[in-house]
Amino acid sequence: MSHPAPSTGVAVPRNGRLAANRPTSVVTVSEPVATPKTAPARPSAPALPEHLVAGRPGRARLAALNVGSGIMLRLMPRIPDFIKRLLLGRRTVTVDGNTLDTTMQFLLSLLRLSGGGFVASNDVAVARAQLRTLAGFLDAPIAVGVDDLTVSGAAGDLRARHYTPVNSTGSEPLLVFYHGGGFVLGDLDTHDALCRLICRDAAVHVLAIDYRLAPEHPAPAAVDDAYAAYRWAADHAAELGADPTRVAVGGDSAGGNLAAVTSQRARNDGFPIPALQVLIYPVTNFSGADLTRSSTLFADGYFLTKADIDWCRARYVGAGTVDGTDPLISPLLADDLSGLPPALVATGGFDPLRDEGTQYAEALAAAGVPVDHRRSGSLIHGFTNFFPLGGASSSATAELVSALRAHLSRG
């Protein structure tokens, strides 16, 4: 059963204002009240490092960016590849033997011109809103059943969204999905289109989890929420109309990390492990990501940048109580990877996280875990969210969803 969130003990109206006709008390003071010239200092959290590139753009600049981005992103699926290549001056980008997909190259060119990117502002609220706006431009009209609900998290109820296949028979698998966003950004809306696609084309129920984000809730809050939500889903799968014997976990980037860690925690606790772990360009190592070849090659210019990674890491790990070497947040560093669920791992050839995703896939396989590693050499970080743009991101995402369906159908 879901547990209600703890009450604060103070009822505040939705508009945040106290009622105007509420009685008030008046205190008359005959002499001035002496106040100290200097108030005692209050302990404060250390200031988090600023993003080296994003800055704090004003409303006018963001509004102009959104107008331009909205027009171009909605037009892109209609622009033929040969037109994109002409606009790119027929230039191609080849790194490590991989040639960047034309649609992704065109997208990156637009982002460079507009100044857009993964982290749009040092103001966390603004950065979250901007990513949500970007996702809105990438919406896809995919019809599935959608219900908002709450599930039990580690510290109270969490928002969640349940996607149901059309004409569900009640025997379909359930995928517990954790969105990406560097543990700081992202929500149910930023990944709505992807969850709809997975639900429809993989013929599975999808339960998307709105776990707590940093810096308000640094590590390990997201990890604790992800695991609690999986346990809730495993106990309530039948009530959701899904097969309780086939409950999988998955997510992209930060969400891939949460799926991997949740799988490890379930095994360690003796709780039934997921039927499958779907790890889409996952974060797997907070201690040594800067040491990989891909993190150096694609540190800038490929949507997710080193500046973005450092900014998110400082807010998730730097403000938390868990060291980056702890397997609780760095699943690659676990001493034992045996006995974990089969893994479907996806990596992009132009992603700074490419190599740590590959390292985790290889480590799982070495421990005897069945691994299906899908390498999309021409794509960037976030390609599953860019599937509405067409090109290789669309075909690679379709293949990944098809593989997910095949793996869960074997259960």
C-alpha cells in the first residue's frame, strides 16, 4: 500500500497566501525593542560550482531561444537528408571510426547557433523548465492509456505515471522506468513520449517514477526512491493489470544508473530481482568517468558536455553523503556482479558516457550475466528522446524497443 507523505503540520493555501479575513493579534509596545546589530551567523551549505558555459540567461534570451528551437525541431522531421547535408556544407563528422548521423549533426549545429544545450542555466528551476520545454517540442502523438498515480518512495509518496497498452489483456510485462537528467533535471513530462513509444511498441505496461532530485535531495535519495518504487511495483503489478512475474527496470542516463543499482540492491536483499534491466547510455562510475576515452573525445559539442556532467555531479554527489566510489551510486564498482538480471544495454558512439556503459556491459558479461549490448555508433547522448526527429535516432530507438519486447516475451 502507498504510505502518505509526512505532514508538515501547517496548512498553506494553493496560492501560498494566508486568508485575508483571518483574525490577527495586535501587540502594543511602549518602548522600542532593542535588537542586536549583528545577527548570529547561521551555518550554510557550501556553494555549488557554477556551470562554466550556461550562465544565467535572461527571460528574453530564453524566450527567443524557445521560439527558434520550437520552429526548427518541428520542421526537422520534414527536411530530407540531402537538404540537411547541403545546409551542413556536405561536411561529415567521423570519430573513432563512427560517422555522426546527419540528423544529429544538424541538431547539434542548431544548438550551437542558438546557444542551447542539456543544461540551459545555472538556475536549477530554469534549467528544469528549459529541458521540459525542449521535450515538448519533441512530442509524438502515440495513443496509449495514461494514468497519474502515487507510489511509495523511501521518504513518502512519489508521483508516477502508468502507461497501459491499448487492448491490454492483463498479462503484459511491467517496466519500471526512471527518467534521465543527471539526477538534477528531468521529470515525467520530459520522457513522456519515450514511455508512450515503449508502451505501444513493446506491448508492456510502463510505470514512470518521479524520484527526488538534487540538489534539494542529493545522493542517495534518488537511489532509495528508485528501489522503493521497484518494490512497490513488484507488489502491485497485478493491480496495475500487468504480469507480476515479469517486472523489469530501466531508464536512460541517470535512470539507467538507478535501474542498475536497483537490480543490485534487490539481489543483495534477497528480494525478487527484476526480469530485465534496461540500461540506456547509463552512468555507471562516478569515480573515474573523466578517465575514459569517450569522456575526453566528446567533452564538448555533442549535446551532453563535460561542463554539464560536472555541474550535475556536484549537485548529486558533491552535496550528498555518499562517496563517488560507493557501489550504491557507482554500480560498475560493485565487488560482485553475478546473479543480476539479464541486461539490455544501449550506448551511443558520440556519447561521453559511451565507454562506462560499455565497461558495465562487459563486466556483467564477465560475471555470467546475459547481456545484449546495442551499440549505436552514429548517435549522441539522449538519442532515445530524439526519436521524433527521424534519422538513426528513430531507427535505433525502434530496434531497442523491439529488443526489449523480445527479451520480456521470453519470460
